[in-house]
Amino acid sequence: MRATAVRSLEVIKKSVLENGVRVVPRIQPLTRATREPTVLELLQERRKAAGAQWPANIRLEPAVPKTALVDVERHARRKLKLLTRER
């Protein structure tokens, strides 16, 4: 059998150790980062706040998700995707 890190690890109580022995602190648990709004969401908020003052030449078009194109025939999907994108 191969020696692995898990097999060579032994848990020892602090009370058993001699004084002066350096104890490695516990690893801090990972925390999940809070979800930040996307650029599209920020711009949509700005558009709502601006109301009629929002420039007409700036359009906000969300990306088309894959689930929206599931029922489309395979050969037509690519062409349809290209049509939905602004050039």
C-alpha cells in the first residue's frame, strides 16, 4: 500500500504536547462571496432611474439563454443566435 497524507496524519491533543511546541492554527473555512450585480443589471437600473432622459440610441438587450433555443431545429439554431445578436 502507498503511504498517503491521510494515512500519515495523527491527531494529538494539545494537552499531550510539551510546552513550547508550535501548533499550526486551524484552516479558516471558505466564505462565499456575495453576488455582485452584472453590468447589464447596473445599466438597467440606470435606465429606470433616468426614465425619459435615457438616450434612445443605447439599447440594453439581455443575452438569449440556451433554454430558449431548445425547441428550435439544430441547423437553424446557429443562424437564429446570430440574428439575435446586435452587430
